[in-house]
Amino acid sequence: MDLLQQLEIKHPIFLAPMAGVSTPELAAEVSNQGGLGSLGLGANTAQSAREQILKTQTLTEKSFQVNFFCHQPEQLNPQTSAQWIEYLRPQFEKFGEQPPQNLNCIYPSFLDNDDFLNVVLETKPKAVSFHFGIPHLHQIQALKDAGIITMVSATNLVEAQAIEAAGIDIIIAQGIEAGGHRGIFNKTFDAAIKTSDLVHLIVKHCKPPVVAAGGIMNGAQARHMLSLGATAVQLGTAFVQCHTSNASAEYRKALFTEPVTQISASLSGRPARGLLNHWHTQIDLPSRPSQPEYPYTYDLAKQLNAIASKNKDYGFGAFWAGSNVSQIRELDAADLVNQLVVEMLEDE
């Protein structure tokens, strides 16, 4: 059975699961148009994750994926935390505020317990994907027993081989061009392989179907990835501008006016590609101290962004975007899927 039959979708087009940006409406629009919609649920509680899945199921009878974070839980280093808070203190004081004294673990991992697993088993979406790592073996087995398709992001060949060895159904090949968080298993090491090379490597050395993700904005780029052996493509940045996404007005505007991206770990504690803003020009200085563990760093960044935004300064936003963001088009989700399909069929 090929990938499209396995997932029961018409087109080899996946919506990237973008935590904080994806919505049930956006997921349903992509799915209803024949692609694979998605929900990025890594920033949700188990209860809110359940609500989003159930709402999506009222909007579409088609397949969609849900996504969770599988980062290894880490203890906060008090000294590193204190140094980072002090380093960002001047940024808070610009707005007449003081930084918090303590940082919180705002995003749980799928590995922490089976709360998210139980939500997935209860609601039974067609597929579930994971970022930053691989679920526990008992979690994978439970998903398989329920007939739910599993997918994990890989940023290098070794990660892809580990994904295959764990019995995961589909490998998402996340190239360095991708927007948002790098899916690296070890946050201190990033092979930084471009999408086309990564697809070639994984297709050559691994058996599961490979989905290309990173820097894909149009059908010609998608067709190229398929020619390299990918069975589907996953796009995120191209869909952020859709009116059914949860992106803020400032985020949408920046996509079209500041189309330059850079990778930084300063926002969250893990490297992620976003539109060039204050984090890259004011925080990522050579003198920058080490940031706390993920997601404690993100807690501080979100608090700073909230204060700055109240003062009409949007330069501390997490405006994730891929390296080809300058090619973004203003289209609703259904029209974008249709346009991609037309472009993928050109010159065939």
C-alpha cells in the first residue's frame, strides 16, 4: 500500500503541524482539499488537545495528523537561569518592567506520562507525529495496536535510522531550510543538512516512506523533492498567512515585509528558524551567556514578548518561518493546495 492509500489522502501534500499557529479550521481546510491537515499540539494541555482534535473532526471527515513534542525532560540549572534572566533584564526595563525571578516548564513532553497518548487513543486521528525525538516503545505499540499511523521528524541519517529501528511508519526529513524548531534529538548537535540532501540520504538508507520538509513553497520545489524519492512534502511557512491560521496580524505582516530568516536558540532554548528580529540583532551577541534548558527559556521569551507587544514593539515575537519565506503567496488554504497540485503537474 502506498502512502496516499495508507493515509487515505488524495494529494502528497502535508500541512506542517505548527504549535500556536495551526487551528482546527486550517487543518480541516487542507484535509478537505485532499491533503493531510495537521494540529500542532505540543504547547497544549491534554484537555485542550482533546478539544482541538474533536473540533477538527466536526469540520472534516478526512484524515489529519496531530503532533507532540518528545523532548527529553531536563532539570533547570538555577545558575544558568539566573544569568539568563539578568542578561535579559535591560530588555524588560526598557518597558518599565522587571523580569520574573523564576522560570517554568511551560511545555510538557509526550515522554513525561501517557496523558497525551490517552487523548490520541481516545480520539483516534489518522496519524500522529513527533518532534525532538521518539516516543517510548510502549507508546508506539499502543498507537500501532489502535491502527494510528506514526511519524517522527529526522534532521540527519542517524536519527532516521533510529526512527526506523523503533518501528515508526513514516520519516519526516526536516532540512535546515525549515521554519520553526529544529527537530534535532540532541539539542547540542545539528547536522544542518539541506532538505534535498537529507531526502536523498534517508531514501537511500532507510525503508519507511520519507516526507520532505523544509523550504518548500511551491509545486516545482515539491515536484523536485518527489523526484528525489520523497513520497510527500510538508509545508508550514506557506500556510502561516492563511486567514484560518492563528498567526497574529504582526506575524502575517512580517512574513511579507521582512523575508529574512535566522536560526536562534535564544527564544526557547532550542534552535529554531524565524524571521530576523530583536532576538537575532539584540540578544544573540557574541557575549551572550548560555540560555537555560528548553522550554524554560521559552517562558521568559513569552513574558518579554507579551510586555513588548503591549508597548507596540513586536520584535520579540516567535515569528517562525523557513528560509524561502520571500516566495510566500497570499492564498487561502484550499486555494494554496489547489495551486500546489497544479504546479506539481506542470511539465509532466
